Amino acid sequence: MSKEENISVLLDEKRVFKPREEFVVQTNVKQWMDKHGIKNADELYEKADNWEWFWEEISKELVEWYEPYSKVVEWNPPYVKWFIGAKYNIVHDALDRHAHSWRKNKVAYIFEGEPGDVKKLTYYDLYIEVNKLANSLKKLGVKKGDRVAIYMPMIPELPIAMLACAKIGAIHSVVFSGFSALAFRDRVNDCEAKVVITCDGFWRRGRKVYLKEQTDVALEDAPSVEHVIVCKRTGDGVPWTPGRDVWWHDLVFDASKECETERLDANDPLFFLYTSGTTGKPKGIIHAHGGYAVGTAYTLKWVFDMKDTDVWWCAADIGWITGHSYIVYAPLILGATSVIYEGAPNYPEPDRWWQIIEKYNVTLLYTSPTSIRLFMKYGEEWVKKHDLSSLRLLGSVGEPINPEAWIWYYKHIGNERCQIMDTWWQTETGHFIISPLPITPLKPGSATKPLPGLAADVYNEQGEPVQNAGGNLVLTHPWPGMLRGIYKNPERYEKTYWSKFKNVYLAGDVARKDEDGYFWVQGRADDVLNVSGHRIGNSEVESALVSHPLVAEAAVIGKPHSLKGEAITAYVVLKKDAAPSEELRKELREHVGNEMGKIARPDEIWFVNDLPKTRSGKIMRRVIRSKALGQDVGDISTLANPEAVKEIARAK
Ligand code: PRX
């Protein structure tokens, strides 16, 4: 696909869904407007354009500093600092203050395991567990600034581990438990983790996943790791390295229940989270305590209208940014009750989620278009078996939501009562950027506008703002949850996000802004795939394929997929002595699974003799993709081997 086609406008959705007036009047945002004498939404956005003022006001209501800041923001492009000079720790807001308030006995997490076991943790329970683990980490020698890698499934010990690190000023680096041992190893080594926290195993689709075994494989070559803390989930025996491994329950057994929270600088790092980019190696995105706390709490409170009476279910995995921000930090800062579910959405039957909503009276549900399309496929009969009348707002994240899925979600899950908050954001942004408020008229498929205090635009290749035409999605001023860099790689940080347009953040997405200022995000502009709302670099899958002894070269593209958004398609050139076969295809799929994790396994693998290349030897993914999708490939006369394009056409 040529750049112009890539940037062309694909959607033209006309329907508008207005929020119900009786809902609007009770929202947090409306109450804030009333308090500030703001009459309507336009005035709100306008006032918040004075963003330094706005963030000062917002921060006052959401967080408590140990020592106040002297300046709201310091912007030395491309580096930002927020709440300069403040002493702070996010754990104070997320936990300590609730444990000493009326929220002490309020449930923070309702955990449901896949086999059906249930555990409820109050804010006080959580506080004690976090303190015990924080003291234990100290005992193992973990200090402020040390990195702790966490490889855990969706169990309450995962947020406990994250908060325990943050409490003592250590930096957590959580790796999604669906990633392979080798992917975990890369991330452990990149951040030079001193300690790893994992568990024996967990449940997925009725089967056990043996995570400790995977951890051990990862740590065969991870010299920085001194200790492994193992949490018991399945109760199975695990391989053990004496002196290095220690059971979580043994470690915390006699640990003190009180642990002083480290008073950090508001700009000290809170965590790293790795995300895929256009080159092979994932990037360690850095987030800091203060601004991130304000940005995540604000967005959850306003967009999802979070109240103390709500039961919040963000059905993402904590291993991704969505879970970090909206299962762990923001809901805890707001003192919310959240659901954590361990297992697969369709296990044992396709109504597991609807059962959970009914059982716990979930009021706010936040999920991805991929999940919605999966449930659509099963049909509304499964939904109808359950009373979902507790729901009051719905949300979507991770990829553009197609209007068909939007309408299904609105009709069958929200019963035409609940507005859908389609939130656009990224690992790098830390929190929602483009998103409706519950007072915003909605157009299915559009994430609407940048929230008050935030700014986005669409630029053409020359860096000029464009309307009603596809272009590059950019963020035009800094925001509180903005990434602070890429760990150990400032050049990559500057090049990836800040080199195309001066002092403006390049999101890497293609979008269009319509006549009402609504944004329509169409997908990635760069060579990054979006599979089920998760970012996977084409080049990462290619390097995984090429690491197989029989593979000479590989090119990976995304093809539109009705459930997953994009499906991974690989074109592989084998080494001379290898022959294509169905077995080899299976083997390569598994090989990518082992290298990266199941999510990255190609849906299709085609064996070809050659791949289209430039004269300098660069594989032309763009040409391959156009050919594979039956689109015009444009001028290929400059290719070193134009005949290779025909090979792609034959591979169908
Ligand atoms: O392409 C956009 C897509 O997901 C990318 C960010 O991926 P990640 O950092 O893994 O974070 C996902 C969860 C926040 C974006 O660059 N994306 C995310 N939300 C939306 C979206 N695309 C369209 N609409 C959205 N609501």
C-alpha cells in the first residue's frame, strides 16, 4: 500500500449517540464544571487549554504530596518533568491513605480464579500484604532504583508485587505471563533485574501453565538476577535452585506488617514496560510516579465516572499498560473496587464474563474490540442468560472498534443505556488521551476528542495540520503520564517520537480529524502489527523466524482479521538444504511461539524462493503487503528483484 493509500480515509460513520440527560447531570465531570462555573463542554475544553492551570487544579483533588511542588511542569523538549520538587510516592495515594481512612474495610480487589475460587482483599488487607513483601524485598537487598522483574498471571499477588516495589522506590518491570521464556529473558537482561517475582503456575482454559519452569529457562542466562520469589498458585511441585529461589509465603512469614513508604522525587521512575517498535528489540518505556498518578486517576474518574459505589472491571491483563494504569494504579488511587479474573473469557462456556458481571454487580466494564468480536461470534443468547442491568458505562481500547462491534456492544451488553468510552492511548502515553467523556455525543468508531488538558492533532507529511484527510496522529504538548524515555536508549527515544516533527510527539498512528474535531484512528503508520489490541513488531517476528536453523529470510505483514484486527502472515525463504513441508510450517509456528509467546505465532506461513528487495537489500514489506491484499503495488521498477513480487501473489 502506498503512503497515500495507507493514509486514506476508510470510514465514514454518520450515526451520533447522545448521552442521556439524567446520566449527564450526575457525572463527576458535570459536577466539576458546576463547581468551576463552567456552563458547557466547549467552555470546559477551552478553559482546560490553559493546561498548566488545569493540571494544577486536577492534581489538588487527586493526590497528596509529602512535600509540595514549586512548579507544575518543566518542558525541555523532548523531556518533561511534572510537579517539580514535590516529594511523592504513588503508593501513598493508592494504598497508605485508604488503609488509614474509612476505606480501610472497603474491598479493593475481588479476585476470581478460572476454576471458580474467589478471594476478596480489602484496602487494609492489601496494605498489609504489600508492606510484608516490601520488607521482604528489602531483606533480599532490593534498594531504591533497583529493578525487579515480575512474571505473573492475573492473581492478586501481581498488584501486590508491583506496589511492594514502588513502596520502597524499586522499579518494577512486569512481563506479560503469555510471553515466552526467551522474551522474558530479554527483558530481564535489558533492565538488569536484581530480583524476579513469579509463581508456580496458573490456570488457562482448564489447563495449568507452568510458569516457574519457564522462568527457570529464562534465567539460565540472566546474570543480574540474585533471587527468585515464587508465589504459590496451583500448588504443584516446581524445579528449585537452592540459595536463589524462595517461596513468597516463607519470605513474608515473619515480615513486619508496617513498612514506611519511601519518599521519592515526584519524577523518580515507577516502572518500565516493554513495548514493540519497528526494530527488533522491544523498548523499555519509563514512567514516573507523580505525573502518572495524576493522569491515570483523572482519566478514570472523568471518563468512566468512577464513584465509590462502582464495581470496576478492566478486563485486560496487568502485563500490558492497560492493566498497569487501570487495574492497578488509577482504581486504587480512586479507592475503587475492582474485579480481577484469572482465566480465559470463554471458559468453561462463552458466558463466563456475563456471569461475573451479574455475580459481582459490575457497573463499569472496560475491554477490547477483539473480545467484543469474540462474544459477537458466540451470539447474544449467551448474554441474555444474565442480568447485566448493573452496568452503567462501557469502554473499549487497544485498536479501532469497527462500528458493527460498537453497535453490538451498545445494544446487547449495554442494553442501549450505556455510552461507550472508546479510549485511544498507548504504553507511552500512560493514560487515555483521546476519549469521550460521559457527556460527549458519540460516533461509533471514533474515540472523539483529546480530553480536557490534553492535545492532539493530525499532521500531513510536511507537518501541517489537516482536517478530513488522513495523516499522522501527533500530540502537541506534554501530558502528565508522558513517558520519560526509553531505558538506556535516549537516541531511540528521540528518533522514534520526536524526529519527524519538531517538539511534537509522533504517535505512530494514522488518523483523520472530522469537521467536528472528532478523531478517527485507523491503525499503525509504521511496521508494527496490532494483534488483538497488542503491539507486535514485524521485525521481532521476522528475527524469531530467522533464528530457526532452516530459515534464510523472512518478511512479516499484517492482514485484516475479523476477530483479531490483524493476523500475522509470514513469507519465508528457506536455506538451500531445506524443503518446504506442512511439518516445517507447524514447527516454525511453534518456534515463534517459543521465542516470543503464543500471541506472536503467525496465522499463515508461506514458503517463497525470494522476497522483494530494494537494491540496498532492504526487504519491501509494503510491496509484499499490497500484493498479498490484492492492492496496487505501485512502481516496483526500482526493486532489485521485481520478479519476487509474483512469488507473493502465488502464495495464497
Ligand atoms: O495503534 C493504536 C492502538 O494501540 C496502539 C497502542 O498500543 P499499546 O501501547 O500496546 O497500548 C494499547 C492499550 C492502550 C496505538 O498506537 N490503539 C489503542 N487504543 C486505540 C487504538 N487504536 C484505535 N482506537 C483506540 N481506542
